[in-house]
Amino acid sequence: MTEPGRRAPSGGWRTATVAGVRRPVPRGVELRLDVADRVEHLAGQHYVVRLTAEDSYTAQRSYSVASAPGDPLVELFVERLDEGEVSTYLADVVEPGDELDVRGPIGGWFAWDGARPALLVGGGTGIVPLVAMVRTARELGRTDLLRIAVSTRTLAELPYAGELLAAGALVATTREAHGLRTAGRLTAADLVPLCERGQTAYVCGSAGFAEAASQLLVGMGIPAADVRVERFGPSG
Amino acid sequence: MPGPTRGFLGRRRERDPRLPPGQYDVGRDWPVLTAEPTPRIAPETWSITVDGRVENPTTWTWDEAHLLPRSEYRGDIHCVTTWSKFDTWFAGVSVDTLLEATRPTADAHFVVATSKTGYTTNLPLADVTGGKAWVVWEYDGGPLPVEHGGPVRLLVPHLYFWKSAKWVTRLTLLQRDQPGFWEQNGYHDRGDPWREQRYQGD
């Protein structure tokens, strides 16, 4: 963390037109947004979505971008939280053609430049920014730079599961057996074969997952300064 | 201001006046948002140094810091990710106490807080003086948990919480402002929640 942050792109408020809405997993929605006057992002960055009620009351939340910079649209994946004021709206109400106030890209730390080797470790919907990295690597023809391990309760709950498996991701399922694996969390034995010198590790998931995974990596001897962490708080 | 979002009603109609704009009450939770692995720091290896534009640079060990006059904060904290937490209770030492001992020079106008991990954040000196900032090791009557910055963190509750550097070990006074970690990564230089200074340009 002592490395000075390279200035990442950053954009102000824009109007986004919803171009596509898909519900690929039971508790989530994929929104494809046409963002006017868009500032191109780096994989791993996020956007803020702001909703405004008739009486000017507003609520805003941050969501990671799943799309690569070269995608003409910005794709966000939103996990639907039952008590979530913003996520229930985005998952249940939004339709193509709707306009949303968005701001981004934001964040320069949890961002991959597409040039350096990276170890991606994601839990649940924490895989979303990692999907942007996978797509960026594909765009650049540099999938060789990435090693990927993800954890999910079941395969059916994992958004982008097919894409991650196709990219060679090791998938640990904690509530069911998957392939040769029994149900269980990611372990050091899973991660050691994916570690290579010179990698930066990107860990994203719930606070509990991110803490466990990042401690696992540090325990394996990866310098803490080479581990970048994005923790999800409850943010309905 | 933009127009309303089609079909959005919003849930929380009764806004608690303690909530800054765009924030919500997280209740009893205290989310952890850190960009790096949590370091394990034994209290006996921790120290706090105040240096830079001061007449008397000083380092206090864990034991020495605990001999300083105890100071508490009871009130609210606000995270840029839009949660706020009411009625928190922290204890440690006032930054004023550390500055009285180190005596800032007349040209000291800013401070950079540095963590054991290398994390940095910058603040105007005026935001950490006058009873507005603490170096704390207690939360809710117990030791500050490591995931929340224990053994010791900075506490600047009137600004967004990324300014309250976890695992703080050094306060360096400067003549000129020097952007810290998040401030170089798209976030606002000052971070006043009441003015919604979240990102660069707010």
C-alpha cells in the first residue's frame, strides 16, 4: 500500500439510459447502461447509482462494473438485498429505456491495468469487478496474465459462472459438491498453485470472505502490500 | 438537480436529523471497509509519532500514550459508502494533547496520518485541533477490534471515516497539503459529510 496510486480515470454525474436488464441468477440483476459522455474505466472500478424520489429524497449506492473498457455499454451487476432500498428498485422496477443518474468511474486502488500478472480471488457477487478484469484480459489478448479462484454457495447462485469457468477459474462451492471437490471454502491448497512471483492479488467479497481470503494469501507469503482488497458492506 | 427516477419511492421518509445528505442509518452493524489485508499489531510494538513541522518531534509507546490524559468521543460516524452509525463511544487521547507536547511551528497547516500498513490520509491541521480529533484504542468500553483499526486508530468523526486512519502510527505536520491514499484515488481532499464531499470535484 506504500506504492503511490497511479491516477485512475474518474468521471462526474452522467445520465445513463438502461439498454438491457437481465436476471441471470435468482438474487441479482445485470443492468446494461448507455452512459452519455462516458469516461472510460479501468477494470475493477465502480459506479455510483443515485435514485431520486418525487420529493427530491435521494438514495445512492456503489456497484462494481462487470464490463470491459472497450464495451460500448457499462454493465453493472446488482445483488438484490431484501431490505435494500436501492437494490430492490434496481432489481424489481427498472426497465429498458429508464434513465438513471450515475457517477463514475470511481476508485483507483482496486483497478487492474491489463499489463501485470494478477491473482483474482472473489466470493459471491464479489466476483463482479473480477469479471471486468477477465473481459479486459480477453479484449487485450492477455488472459495469460490472470489466475482466478472464486467461492460461491452453489454454482447456480454465481453470476457469470460460465464465463469464469471458461476463463479457467477454480470454483469452490461451499454448500454443494462441484466436480471433484466436496463442499468447502477456498483453502491455501487451492490458492498455492495459482500464485506466481510478481502478481498483484485482487480480493473481493463480503467482509468475512475478504478477511479470510486476504489472510490466507498473506499467510502463504504474499506481501501484504501486493494484496488489494475490496470489501462489501451491507449497502442495500 | 436531476428529475425524479421513474417509480422510485424511497423507504426512509422520516430522516433522522443526525444523518448527513445521502447517508443511511446502518443501525447496530459496523461495516468493515479496508483496502488491504488486516495487519496484526501487538500493542507493545505500536507507537505514535508526531513529527514534521513541529518544534519537538515525539514518539509515545503504548504505555506512554496511556499515561496521557484520557479523552472520549461519543457521537456519530459517517462512511463515504453511505452508512452512518449513531451513538458510538471511543476513548483514547485527544490529538490536541499530542500537539501541545510537540508544538507545531507557525507554518504547519496540514497533517498526513500514516498507518503501520503504509496507508495515508491528509487533513488540514484545523480539522484535527480544537477537540475534533483523537487517537483511540477503546471502543464501547473494550479494546478497539483489529478489523476496525485496533490496537489504535485515528478518529476524526466530523469527516468521512476514511480520514480516521486505522492502525495509525504517525502524524506528520506539513506546510503544504499532500494527498493521501484515497485522496490520490479519486476521493475528496477534505471529505465533509454535511457538504457531501465524497469524490474529487464535489
